[in-house]
Amino acid sequence: MLAATLFRQIIREGRLTLIDAQGQRFTFGQGDPAVTVRVTDRKTEFKIGAHPKLYLGEAYMDGRLVIEEGTLYDFLYICGRNVLRLENHPLWGVFERAGALLRPLLYYNPVGRARKNVAHHYDLSGELYDLFLDDDWQYSCAYFYDPQGETIEQAQQNKKRHIAAKLLLDRPGLEVLDIGSGWGGLGMYLAQEAGANVTGVTLSEEQIKKSRRRAKDAGLDEQVQFQLQDYRNLTGRYDRIVSVGMFEHVGTRHYHEFFQKIHDLLADDGVALLHSIGRMSPPGSTNAWLRKYIFPGGYTPALSETLGVIERRNLWVTDVEILRLHYAETIRRWYDRFQANRDRVRELYDERFCRMWEFYLIGCELSFREMGQMVFQMQLTRQQDAVPLTRDYITDWERAQMDGRQSAAAE
């Protein structure tokens, strides 16, 4: 049995029992957690053994991989703790080399394909996102001061404040561009808290409809404009540029294009802030299951390949911050809310969709806890003196905003 051979080679931490299609039991590893899974047919056994990073998730979605004892979280935790040994699997090198050869094609995102890829994920039912996101619909890494005591709403407010502080919003009326503006929450925050004039662009039709409606309802539709447009088609100059959770969809072949556009759109004394998922390891490839079912065209960049491009675009990197476990805590809260509303999600879609999103959310949480994923925030300028010499201005702005809110609440 190829799947049993695979798990025998890689499982050391945690105890996994595998029941094959004939009812035979194989146990691998030791310690906690302890999980028992059953594979329902021989074809699935072979596919999991040959290409686990694609077919484990697919088999779970289709009900051909069944959790008999323990939880899906425990099973994926065991896989995550032992995943590095997968590199020694005889077939794995073949898929990795194939992925390297196909990399230029897999992450090629011209305008038309980019819009299609965005629609695959972000044009799902708005009610789905309403069931698990915070009340501002922030679908990116939150920022936790106290992971045990803060709600997702508080942590997402912290994130917006932290990003705004790094943008150095030192006067009202600044022209701000938000590339990948989501459902509009960050743009509205920058307008409300700092008096900025915001232009947000996205390729998602569902996001643009909700963003415009929210801005109008808040009386900000003159101050915050949302456009259904690819950033590559933008012209003009902006005092500030921000991009949150969008760079992962750019594609490695387009990094030069992305940072050249940042350079061209940014005012001479302007400030840009890039917030992106990254990896602590060298450049690699996107998980095959995630690329097929969740984020087609998506890729998690390494700092080395990102900085190398920036160096050739005549931009200063004036600040870098690495957020490590913040996204794990964020996704854990999304998963809990998703599970609390699972019956409604099943009504919107079906059981297979629910299982797909369970696998997605748990797998992503564990990738930040166990598999080297992180988030980086990178501040960019055209001039080296565009921001103060020390980082004190970031903390000072955040504290002033928090003190102001506390005073207003006390009144």
C-alpha cells in the first residue's frame, strides 16, 4: 500500500493509525495526538501515496479519507509536524522538480487571468464571508496584543491602526491608493481616522459592490472611491500607497511589474506599505491542493525574491516587520466562527464545500504554527528621508489613536 509506505517514512511525532480499503491497520509514530483515519478505496490509497499534498485534501473533501478517531485538526497537525521528511519520499522530488519547471506558467497572472483567479475565491457568496469574518470584513492577518484576551474585531482594528501608523498620515487630505481594497474597511478607516482621500481598486465584482455600498452608507462616498480595475492600468501619483493581502496573487513573473508600478505611482516624498503572507524559507511552490481549490495563481513569496526585485526598482525599504503567529490566531478565530455557522454554509453550498473550507482553514492555521509561514509588512519610499529616522512615530500615532478612543468612550 503506497499510502502506508509514505506515512511509515515520514511520521515520527504523533501517532497515526491508517485503515486501508481492506480493513488492515497500520500505525506510525508515537505520542500525542493520536489519530485514526480510514481510506475507503484502493485508488485513493495510491493517489495519496503518490502525491499527498494534492490528494489528502481532495480525499477528505470527497469523503474518501475518513477521520475515525481524533479530529481533522489533529491529523493535519501530525502531517505538519512531520512534513519536512516528505522531501525524502521517492516520488516527492519528481513533483517538486516539475513544480519548479512549471513555476513561470503556474504563477503567470496577466490581467484577464488575474481577474478570473480573483473571482474564483472572492466572488463567492457574501453571506459566506459574513459568517466567519469580523464585522468589518477584514480578510487578512489581524494584529494581536493579547491573543488570549482580544476578539477578532479588536485585533483587526489593531491591524488597521498599525498599518495607518506606518503610512505616516501626518496631515489630512493625503491621496491614498489601496491596491486590493477588499470590502473597503481599510480605506474607510484611513478616511475616517486621518482625513485621507482614498482610491481603492479590486478585481472582485462582489467586493466592489459591497465597498461602494458601505462607503455610501457611511457618508464617505465622496472621500473614498472604489474601482473595479487592475492596478497595472492606474495612472497618476499618490501620497500614500497601501496593499494588504494582495501581493500573494501577483505571481512571481509580475514582481518587477508590481514594484515598478509602485515606484511610478508613488509621490516623490510618498510612503507605501506592503502587507503580505510570506515564507521564512527560500523560494518554493504553492501547495498543490491550495492552488487547485482555493487560490489559483496564488504564491507565498520569500523575502529574498521580493527584496531582490525591489533593489532593482529604485525604492528604499525603510521598515520591515515580521508577524509570526498573528495569522495563526486570526485563522483559528475564523475557523471557530465557520464551524459555529457550518449548517448555514452547507445550505449555501454543500457538504463537500464545507469539508473543503475546513481543510483550507485548518491547513492554513497550521502552516503558520508549524510550517514556516509568516506575514511581513514592508515600508517603501522613493526618498530615504521620507519617514523619520526612528520608528517612534509608529508607536506614537497608535497610542494617540488608542488614547483618543478611550477618552471618547469615557465621555
